[in-house]
Amino acid sequence: MHPTPERPDPLKVGIHDADLDGLTIQREEQAAKRSPARSGGWRWWLLIVLLAGAVAVWKTGLLDPMPAVEVTAVVRMPAGGVSGLAATGYVVAQRQASIASKGTGRMEYLGVKVGDRVKEGEVIARLEHTDMDALLRQARAKLDVARAQLATAKPEWQDATLHFDRMKSLMEQSFATQSEFDMAGARLRRAAGAVKSAEAAIKAAEAEQQSAEVQVESTIVRAPFDGTVVKKFAEVGEVVAPMAASTLSRGSVVAIADMHSVTVDAEVSESMIHRVQAGQPVEIQLDSVPDHRYRGEVAQVMPIADRAKATILTRVRFLDLDEQVRPELSAKVTFGVRPGAAESMGEEWGVPSTAVVTKSGRSVVLLARDGTIVEQEVQPGAPVKSLTPVRGALSQTDEVVIAPSDSLRSGVAVTVHRRSS
């Protein structure tokens, strides 16, 4: 049977177009189904990478602001530690003086003010000296007159000497009489006396001139040594009378002190003086400079005690003097171990007790240098009040973190706040 349009081929009966459609590749539909998965996958991976990087940066602390730390300067402890003995006293300039003129008069010049430094021999002030100048000129004139008289007397003496020699020769030859010879001798003696008188007048005139010069110099006030003007007592126009000071006159012009001669005069109880000896190291703390400790040593233990106070004056010299040390400041002296004692040791640095921390089994302090934390290994000693003495590679300019946190470590940048006095 042949197939006709009305009768399809029996071999092909049951084959539908849909079956053929199933054999075709559905690219558009598959792309539509797979595109959401592909477009979202790379975004998820990018998000994961960003989160991992943020966690790593957070753990390193790079995103955190610079931590603020409070620091304080290290202090130099007395060599040999401390003996537990302390005393109070005052800073005293061992070389100081109230300067006045030797003469009396009205002050016409004052060349210094309080705080000025002066050199030995420098003119500080000057009194009126017109009358003294007149006396000096008079003395110089008298000296000139005496020298002129000597100049006149010498030729006469020389001529008289020659005349006497001639008369003597003529008399020996019987050409001159005894009377002429005697007259020649008398003339020679008068001429010699005139010369001696002129020479004596010159010496008297020189002495008078020197006296006038001294009187003029007495009106000039000069510095007797290098020092600093610490007080001023008189002003220009006031009368200076060093031997008769009153409400209408001043006895001194200024007071100067040698700042390099300052010491601390501390009073030690007589029951403790056996623990002090010359050369003993000390630590000096001034009330005006509370954050700094000065090194010093005992210069002298006075040989007499104060009966009323039951104390003995001990003089302490500074070993690291600076411009902050001024006379009359109150001071506290902490005595170190006496020289030769068994406890004598090297120099130590004092830091707050909270500044010493332990890291990896080591005692360290954290230093703030140029805004960066630096760990420094130290060997701590027994605490002394609020300070702990340590030994290590420290310097006077170092600043330690007072209370470091566990997160601080070497190399971390910080904001520094210095402890106020």
C-alpha cells in the first residue's frame, strides 16, 4: 500500500515532531538556566577574598588608630643604690657678695640688672667723681712742677761739680785761694741739696697722684669675681654710703653670686651622722624640678653641731649642675651607700614600678622614641617608694611608658602624652 496524503506511511506512524525537537540542542534555554549561577559565583568568591583580607588587616592592627600612651622620663639613681638616709636643706651659693663702692657719693651710672652675668673686673656702677677728678689733676700738676724743679737743679749741680774740681786743681797749684775753694765747695753742696729736694718733691707728688687715682677708682664699682646679679639695692640718683647706710642712702649697689659654687647645705640628725662621710654619693631632688634627680656627693661634714636642733650641717656638691639650680631653693638629699661598702654597685636608673613588665621571660621596659615603641631589656632591683631601680642601656633622655598594655610591642607607633608635674 502506497502512502497517500490521506494515509501516511505506516513505518512512520507514531513518530512525532516533538521527538525530533528533543534531539535538538537547546542553547538559549541552557544558557538562560546556567547564566545566573555563573554571574553570581564570581561575586561570592570576591566577597570571601575581601572579608579574609579585612580580617588579616584587623589582626595586624593596621586599621586601628595610634594608641595613646603616658610616658615619663627615667631618673638617674645614686651610684651604689640608696642607704635609706635622707635630709632636707637649701641650695646655697658658697661664693656670693654684696658689692658697694669704697667711696661715698651719688650714683650716676648703673650698668647691670638682676639676672645679668658679669665678669671679674667689669664695671657695675659709678658714682659722681668730679671732685676726685679735680684732686687728681692737681696732683698731676704738682708732679710736673717737681719734675721741672729737678730738671733745673741737675744742671746747676753738674756746673757746681765742675767748678769745684777746677778750684781744687788750681789750689793745689797755688793759683786759687782757700776762700775761693771754700766757696766752690759750698756751691756744690747747695746744688746737690737742690737736686735731692727736687727728687723728694717728685716722690711726694707721685704719692699724691696715686692717692687721687685711688679716690677716683673708689667711685667705680667693679665685679670682684665672675657671677650673676641676684639682687639690686640702689638706683641711679641715690646716695651710696657703704659705711653709713640709712633710709636716705644705700650701703650696697648689687649682690652677685657665683652659680658654679652652689651646694646643698643639709642638716643631718646627730644620731645618723655616722652614716655620712665625705665622697659619699647622693641624689638631690629640688622642689622646683620634681621630675629630675641630680647627682651629687658629700663635700664636707661640718665639725660642729647645732645644739638647738641636734643636727650637723652637711655640705653636698652637685655633679651635674644646670641653670635650673638657683640659690635658696629647698632640696631633699638622699644619701647613697658609703664608699667601700659591700653594697656599692654601679649606676642605676629609676623608672615607675608599673613600667617594668615581663615578656617572654624577660624583664623589659617600653621606651617611646620618636613616637615608636622600643623594648629594652633591664635588670630590676628592689623598689624604692614609687620607683624601681633598673640597669640597662638607658640614657637621661629616654622616656618609659608608665603602664604599658599587653598589646604594646616594639615597632608600634603611638601618641605620646607626658605626665604633668
